[in-house]
Amino acid sequence: MPSNEVMHKFGKGNLRSGSKNGPQVKNRKQAVAIMLSEKRNEGKHGGTYKSSIDTGPSKEFRKKKGIK
């Protein structure tokens, strides 16, 4: 669902959290969170977590400290 469609539904009061029978979304931040979640599920938004390979000391820090 495109972002403008989500915000249009929010403005009209038709946006619901969860399923069609879920509670009505009354907070703009919650509407944005729903929009980003849907984009992430479609694979169009980069909201993924860093892998454990990317974490840890940088190359420069390891070189200074003599860590392999």
C-alpha cells in the first residue's frame, strides 16, 4: 500500500491496526509505523537490522591495538 494511501485512510479515520476489525488508529506516529512496516514486508524499504558480522571493532581500531 503506497504511503499516500495509508495517510489518506488515516485522515479519513478508516485506518485500523492489525486486521480490518482492529482498533482505529488515532496517532499519526502509529500510522507512519504501519506504513513503514508494510513497505518493509514488500521489500521496498531498507529497514533491516545489521548482521552480527558488521558489529565489532573497526579495522583502524584493531590495527592500533594490534588485535587480529
